[in-house]
Amino acid sequence: MFGARLRELREARGETQRALADATGFSYPYISNMERGIKVPSLTTLLRLTVALQCDVTELVDVFNGRDLRKLIPKQK
């Protein structure tokens, strides 16, 4: 969910993954992995993405509003 939202915001601003990587200081593969849901961003990463995309943090994480967050957390063994 987060990755799809990140891609949506990036594309709406006409940015490529490489341009976003340059603006955040992250590698291109890391941006790609976040968009594909392979990597989960830390709070610091969210802040860097927010600055680079010139948006509010809430724009990045609003995909989680109204959802049962317990269902999104993997069960621990």
C-alpha cells in the first residue's frame, strides 16, 4: 500500500525513481524496493521523502487511515 502511494505521488510530480533517489540521497534500487513493498521506510526515510516530494507526511501515509492496522502487521512466531 505504501509503495503504491509513493509511486503515485512521485509520478504525479513528474519525478523518476532516479530523480527521487538523487533528491533523497537514497539509491535507485532502494526507491524501487520501497515502491514494490520490499523495503519498509523508517520515520527518517519518510521525512526525507516528504521533503523531496514537497508534500506533507500525511500525504504519504494516509493510505493507512481507516484500516485495521493489526491486520497489516505480520504475526510473530
